[in-house]
Amino acid sequence: MMALFDNMNLTTSQGVAPGVVDYYERTLIENVRPEMVHGRDAQKRLLPEHNGKHVQFRRMIPYEACIEPLKEGVTPDGQEIRQTAFTAMVKPYGRHVELTDELNFYQLDNMHQEVAKLLSDQAVLSLDTICRDAINAGMNVQYAGKKAGRTAITAADKLTPEEIKQAVRTLRRNNCQPFEDGFYHAIVHPDAIYDLTADEQWIDVAKYQDKEKIERYELGCMYKVKFFESTNAKVFKKENYLYGTTAALTVATVDADGRCITVSEALTTDAARELTGKLVLVGTEPMCVDRVDAAGKKVYFRWMPDASVSGAWNTSTKITPTGGGADGVNVYSTVIYGQNAYGDIELGMGGENVKIIINPPGSSGAADPLEQRGTIAWKVKGFCCAILQDAFIVRIEHGATA
């Protein structure tokens, strides 16, 4: 029995009948497609075989207004179809669980179904996160409470109807078309929707007249925006520690000419190594650490702001990690977008691009001479996500009620 516990990463199984693989692959596809909230409205591109590692998305360029009348008997020149091509590299993704032949012999239940569900959930989270990070990388940012940047946002700078109206106005100014349902779409974190639904202008899905058209994870609407909830929505969090267990350093003296700050705390060589190259906040100013002299307690930076900023630093100024808002609060991202804002790779209606791979014990030949090991895995042959129209996505960065 000791063999069962030799590798705690191993799960055991007798193998799976070939027909069962189809069931697992159908289950994977059925789980992945509807659960990918961030990929639900992407412009889709197929991944053909033997076509290289790149896929091309299209951004159509609209025509200007035609204000010149037609002339009698004269046919004007035809217009060209104008488009901008975006080329993105696709990459394969996947993970597996190693199986042995013993557990099913000793246990009463079969582990394959549970493992397949866990792998399916991982595939969903992985692909959805790739899409999430891509669409949150846009430059069209709206900071709640009219704050100047992310580091100034507090928990009181919540997602409000006024922020939604401002984002919708931006999209309309940019000639962004809503979806066929007449709405722009938004992806929102549960913490943020808690604040938004408290407003009387919120229309909950329970109040919809046509409830048959309610989509998965749709919560409600406001100002021509439909909101879809995702626990995987982007949250910008402050790093736990600057290094080790130290949350912050304190400024002792500033040498602006030498781009150097001497700190009050003692520094170890390990701390110096971990700090080098990090982006930190000196007060509210983002700065990059160039090198650290641990013995002299000196932190050198790649740049130093002018005297109007650095001259105000004193012994109450802290050097803290970047990532969150003011005082390290979580900053939430709510993305609002219209048609053709971004694109990703089609997984295939029949699962051509994503699959479950089951290799039962005994399938590895000489590599498994005693037929002891098998694997169950998920794999996507190629996937990527890219913003196509930056002006068609507004990212609202805001706080939320604790």
C-alpha cells in the first residue's frame, strides 16, 4: 500500500474505454464555451492546420460621410474596402494529471470523471484569464472619482451610474456600435456589482419582460449596458510585501543628483537582490529600483523626479509596492465594450481546437514496462486574444465596498 503514497501528485486509475473519451471531450467543450465570460463577445478566428503560428484579425475602417450629390449620367468611382490587419501569435496550452493503476483497484469509485471535471475547470479558468488580461491591457482607461491614476483610487471611489454614463458617452463618441441586442456589454466583479445594484436606476434581470433572452451570468442593465458577472474579473492588488516580511521602507535622506534614497531600515543582501529591478512607489511616485547597497542602506533608482516632487519627500515618506490603489486597497476593473473590440481563437464547435487526452496505464510501451502509469490531460492546440479597437473598450478602474 505504500506505493499509493510515493507521489502525492499521482492519482490512480485502471484506464478508460476508448468510447468514454468522446464523453469527456463533449463535457469539456460544454463547460469551456459558456464559462468563458471574457471571451463571449470576441471576434472569432479559426485556427487552420499547416498555416503557421500566426492568425490575422481584421479591423474595418468606416467610410466618411458622402456630401457630394450625384451628377446626372455620371457614375462616381467605386470605394475601396479599407481595413487594418492585426497579426497575433497563437500558443498551445494544457496540463495533465498522472495516473497509476492502483487506486481503482483499492477504491470503490472511479476517479476519471472527477479528474476530468477538475481539468475542465482549469481549462476554462486558463483561457478566460488569457482573454481577461488581453482586454485589460488597453489604453482607454477611466479612473473613478476623477482620480489621476490607479494609485490614487480609494475604496470610496466606487462604480456608480455616473461612471457608467461617462463610459457609454466615450464609446458613442468613438462611434462604437452596440451589440445586436442594442446594448454595450460589461464584465464586472461581484464586489463591484454589490455597489451598482444598490442604485435605483439599476434594472435587475428579474424585471425583464422577456426572460427567455437572459444570457448566462447576465445580472441586469443600466444606461444601455448589460452587465455580466465574473469572479475572474481583473483586480489590481498591492503586492503583499516589498521583500521578505517588510511591507514598506522609510525615507531617511534623498540625493536627487545621485538618484539615491537612504532608508531607515537595515537591508540584507537577500533584500537587496529582491528589490533590484522592482517598480515601487516613493510616496505616490512610481519609480524603478536600479540597484541596492545593503551595507549603506542606499536604494538607487533609474530615474528621479524633479525637485517639486522629490523635494517634498521626508522621513514620513514610505517606499511601498505597486499594484493597488491608495493605502494598498484593491482596484477593480470593469470593462465596457461594443462590437469588434477584441478577438480570440475559436475553440471549434466540435472541439477541433481543444480536447481531453486519456492515456491509460499500459499505453506507453517500453516507457511503462509494468503498465503502472497513465495520464489524463486537457490541451488547446493554439490560442490567443488581442484588442482590435482600443477605442471600443473602456476600462473603469474603481474601488468597492469592503
